Amino acid sequence: MSEKNHKRPKNLDLLHIRLPIGGVVSILHRVTGVLLVLALPPAFLLLQQSLRSPESFAQVVTLLSSLPARVVLLGITILLVHHFLAGVRHLLLDLDVGISRRGGQLGAWLVLAGVAGVVSIAAGCLFL
Amino acid sequence: MKTMNTRGSGSAHRGLGEWLLQRLSALYLTGFTVWLVAWLSLAAPADYIAWKAWMAAGGVRLAFALFFLSVLVHAWTGMRSVFLDYLKPLWVRFVGQLLLAFGLLALAFWAAQILLVEAAV
């Protein structure tokens, strides 16, 4: 163990290391997770206002129907769908599903393909 | 670099508990999200009355209560692993976790208010 530690590379040149696709999907899971936490307070506020009175409900509907709001909603959808699918991949990895080198790569590409598919449908619902 | 004693950074059992909580909350959030998206696409409420009536139903409010609990637990475990990896000076990590804890606690009270006041009939 200690002998192994001596051979560990030092001064890793981060610019010359290509993160494998599984690593990209995994780090995006963290990034989307942090951003989704930041989206919680506005989401709580919208839910509260939508339930408070008929007038505030109408205001929320008007706000969410505006073009800028729909762009933001599409952004949140991308975050959520990616976090959801990458999270399911992590749960499957816990069960040793797709844990091999090729399985891991395939799973990561499937996540990205799934995100593209679901987000396309969501974009259609939001803008068409 | 000296080998670090893993026990120096906290109890091993607590790590297992957080690992489990993260996955259990993930499972509930998965099911809840699928259910909510399916309901919104198949039978979205037409107006305020329908929306309010749906949210006031006991089962729906219980589902939302468990959702709020899961999402806050999930945010805590997830943000904690991010902080543990990237916030390096110990005091920065401590301040970050303190702010996170207060923030999530505030969201928990807010969620309770939504469920008990606004979502009530």
C-alpha cells in the first residue's frame, strides 16, 4: 500500500487529462445538483403564490407563460432531466449494473441521449 | 504525505447513514417526479379551483410532505459531499455547511407553512 502511494503521479496536468465520458456525466450530476438546490427557493415561492388566492394564481400563470420564464423553465428542465437520469445511472451502478468499462461508457451516453430526447419533448411543449 | 487516520474525520457509521439517506431520498424523488409529471401531462388542473382542490387532498399533501423531506435531505447530503470535496480550508467548509444548514432549515419551515396554510382548504 505504502509502496503504491510512492508511485502516485504528482503535479497532475489537468489541461492534458481528458475526463472519460462517465466522469463528465458524473461531474455534471454534481453541477446540476447544486444549481437545482439554488432553484428551490423560487420554486417554493411560486408554489406558495399559486395556492394563496385566485389573483396570485393568475399572476403565477401569467409570469410562467412569458417568454423569458419559459426559457428559464427549459433551463431548469435540462438540469432536472440530467440530474434525474444520471442519478438513476448512479443507483444502477450501486447495484453493479453497467459497472464495467464499456457498460459505464454506454450508460453515460444513454444518459446524454435520454436528456436530449426528454428535453426536446419539453421544449416542444414549452415553445410550440 | 502522512497516512490519515480515517477515524479522525468523523464516525464511519455516520457516513453510511448519509449514503443510505441519499439513496432512499433519491428513490422517493424518482417516484414522486414520475408521478407528478405523469399527472401534469394527463390531467393538469384547468383553473385555480381544481389546483387548490387537488393540493388539499390528504394523499397529495402527504406525498408533497414526503417530497419536501426527501428533497431537503437529498440537498443536504449532496451539498455536503460537494463541500467536503471542494471547500478546502476547514473554516470555509464550516461556514458553508452552517449557511447550508440554516438555509435548508428555513426551507423546511417554509414547506410546512405551504402545506399547512396555503395548501389547506
